[in-house]
Amino acid sequence: MTSKPDVVQIKMDKSFNPQASSPTKAFQVSVDDNKTVIVYNRIQGYILDSLIKAVFK
């Protein structure tokens, strides 16, 4: 017998709009004496990956 995932219907609040909420600071890293990187919670994954590779060599 094949395993099929359950399909569950959900209902969202009509006033829910994820774009309406403003981004908030997720973390802050001091890179140098005068350089600070601030990362917000809405950063895209590929941008965060590139940032981490550039900062933490």
C-alpha cells in the first residue's frame, strides 16, 4: 500500500497579511571597529548565506 500524505485544510484570518508587519532586527555583529552588520528577520536565505561566508571566512 502506498503512503499518501494527509491533506488538511486550514483557514487563515482574513486580516492576516505577512507583508504588513515591519521587519525587526534579528541580530547584530560587529565586524571591525567601525563596521557593524545588522540582519533583519526577513532576510532571504541566499543573502544570509553569502553574508555569513563573507563575514566569517
